[in-house]
Amino acid sequence: MNLIKNERGSSAISAITLAITILVLSAGIFEVFRINTAIQTVRDSLQTAVVDSCQENYADIYNGLREGYSGGYQLSGNEWVEEISAGDIYDKMDKALGMQNHVRYAGNSVDYKISNLTAQITNSPFAPDDPEEEDKLTCIAKIDLEIPLVFDWSGIAPMNFTLKVKAGYRPIF
């Protein structure tokens, strides 16, 4: 009977419950930060790779400053031929992010995966009627990003995101 009335250590259960609650909430917050950091890193790398692809096309840009237009064209014989390329965006991202076959590892576990890259380059028209209203040389790229959760809970699927970036060339002068 004295054991039931004894209140020694009654706050220990509350303290342990509070510590576990704080630990679980902290783990959730850190997981959100990790996912946001991975998304930002992949998006920045994709943006850089797309900008690099547009810059690589810069060498093929016909500079029509007098007419106020420019685009990816090369003179072939007596006519101008469109010449643009998206380059190898996957390879640029793999090198920038330290990935192997589009997968980044954190130790032995997968940190994130990228897949389904689509890149569309839109060339500006050759000799447009109104250069101010026409599209410039642009590249729009989309990529799928899969981020598995750190805790590796079997009931929770990995987080999937689709990232989209746009870059372009605009003549300065």
C-alpha cells in the first residue's frame, strides 16, 4: 500500500515523455531541412547546367545587333541554318553534385535520385519582324527528384518532386 501512495519519481515519466517528444519533433524538423536543402541544391545545379548549355550555344549565336535579333544559327554555304543543342545536362549535374549514374549517396544509403530529364531549347527566329516581341534563345528543363526519408520507415514512400528551370540568352547591347 505504501508503494502506491509513494510519489517519489512521479515526474520521471513526464520527463522521459517530454524528452522523446522533443527528440521526435527535432528529427522531423531536421528531415524537413534536409529535404529542402536537397531540393535547393538540385535545382541550383540544374539551373547552372541549363545556363551552361545556353552559354555553349553562345558560340553559335548569330549576332544581329543592327537588326536587333540573335539566335543559334550558322552560315552554311549561302544560307543560315539553325544550330542549337541542349548539351549533356545529366553529365554536368552528375559532376557538380558528385553523383554516380544520377544517384547521390550519403555513405551507403541513397541521398537522392534524379531522373526523367527533359530539356527544350527554343531558338529565337531569324530576322523577325519585331525583335522586341519575339522570343529569345531559351532553354526550359524539367527533372524528377526522389528523396528517400532518412529513417527508412517501410510504410512511407520517398518524397518525389518535379523541378523546372528556365534560362536564356539575351543580347546586352
